[in-house]
Amino acid sequence: MARPTKEIKELRHRIIKLDIFKRDNKIYTYFEDKFLNNKIDRYVVPYYFCEECSIRANEDSLTIKEFSKLFSENKESYEELLKILKELENIDISITEYYMNINVDNYYLSNSNWDKARYNEYDFRVELNYELVKRALGEKRTNELVEDTGLILDYMLDDSFTYKYLKNEEKEKLLKSLDEKIGAGYKVIIERLATSLIPEDIIEHNRNKKVYAELDLTKSKEELIEFVSKLKDDFDEDPSKFPNAYELLGVKQEVTKCTLKDCKIYKEPKSLKGLSGRLSDVLFIYDCKKVNKLLGGNVLIEDYIIGEIERYWREVKKISDDGFYSLKEYEKIGIDFIDNEEYKDYLSGVKKP
């Protein structure tokens, strides 16, 4: 291996001196600590990880001036970060933008509802039939509500969500229209909170394999379990039994299945690090390698990366018997999920075309 140039050595010194590409940086520990050792959240962790991947795959970037304006009301909290960004700008503008966007998006993630996103938590909404609303309120008013609320009744009743909320007389008309409607005039849609928190623009296409199954919750748990189990068995046997719009229109799709048993982002189930800890290692490794790519040299060498991870787990987390040994494997997960956008495949259940 060639000896590093004087320029690379200088870059390495300046980057490491900033103490930002460290395993105990909050951009890694926030994700990890949120779910660490909480077995009930093992189904939620991959969704959060995929959102972290989407942040790194996004090439849109803010300038430091735009960043300063965005957080002008919370300047004290971000004064130190602004100082770091200005120092990074003197090294390389592309690294500055990359690091800044990770911090901006993680700020929004930390202030979202992910704290409540347990695998068994859910959100629901009531969607009204267009013709039902049109018969009650007229076409003009219905189209107005479609644009503002998507005819989601929860939103239509919420004056904090829309100033076009339903008035009392309109509620009466809707009730009358519901009574007159032959067949279902509405649907109650239940979504897992973890999946509903993923922004729609992350996936970028509608080629997902989600299905909305009719469940009568007044029936016994045993009956519902048997029904859902049958759906899952039929799907596993042949996913084409549940075609989406693309498939019905003749587009062939390859389904992506991911289980705790065989999906690569779930590997090492016996590790004391926990799933969120291991995936935080993946993000750290990816970011260090990204620095090298942006700077065009081996600035953050593998000995540094491995040493940082081992230091963190042994000295900070006091896990001395769980040494880090799979940098290449973790690096590949990062490349696959971020650069090759497999996070979209995981979230949609369909390999992108």
C-alpha cells in the first residue's frame, strides 16, 4: 500500500481534530440509544435505519447561509455546529454540505413521532367516498375538501388542520348522505405508525406491495389471526396473487422479502450491541468512507474506523467482549442500502426497476 501523501496526512489531522466523525457523535448515538436493547422495537429499527439511509442518499443540499437562517430562532443550540461547519468549509465544501444535511435531517427526526413508533403502535383515519360527499355538499365544496384534506374525515373535522373544516350543518348533511348510501360510504384505514412516518417522497414510486385487508374487529382474535395468517401464507407462496396496479397493467415486479431470519440488516442476532447499535456502526462506517470518497484519498483509514468503534463499545458502552470484526460486511450494507438505494426496496417490498 502506498504511503499517504503530505496533503492526505494534513487532511486527516484536520478532520480528526474536529471530533465529528467519532462513533459517539450524537448523529449515531441518538438512533442507537432510542432502540438499544429494546426487543419489542426490533421491527421498527429497520424503518428508522432506512430513513437515515435516505438522508445520506439525498443529494439536495443547503448552504451554510440557508442553514443559519433555518435555525435562526434556535441559534444557541446550533452555534457550535455552525462553528464546525465553517471550519469544514475551509477543508472541503462537499463534506460541509454532507455533514450539515445529516445534522439538519436528524434534527427533524429527533423531533418527530419516532419516539412513539413501537412495532405494535398504529394510527388510523376515516376516508369518505367522493360520491357520498358530493351528494351531501356539492361538487365545488367536495373538490375543495379533496384538495385540502383528501376527504379524510379526521382532518375535515379538525379546525387546527384546515380552515375549511366542516361546519355543523355540513356534518348533518353528511350524516344524512351516509344513511342514504347503498354500500360502504367510508373506509377506516389503520396503518402501523412506523410505516406511516416514512415520507412518501423517500420511496419515489407507488410500486409497493402493501395491501389493505378488511378486518371486522368485533370478531374473535382467533378468527382474525387465522385470516391474516392465511393471507400471509398465500402471499409467501405466490406474491402475484395480490397484484398491485402496476402488475395488473402488465408490469412485472420482483418482490423483496425481508425477515428476521434471513435479511442482512438483521444479522448477528447474538451481538450485545443490539440491532440499532450495529446499524449505527454501519452509518458511521459509511460516513467515514464517504469522507474519503469526497476528498479523493484514504483520509480516515480503516485502522482509525475500527479503533473508533472498538473504543466506543469498550470505553463508552462497557461492552468488552463484543469486538468489532466485520468492517467489510458492514460497509457493504451501507453501500447496498444507501448508494444502491436498497432502503427503497425494503420500504416498498419491491425491487426498484
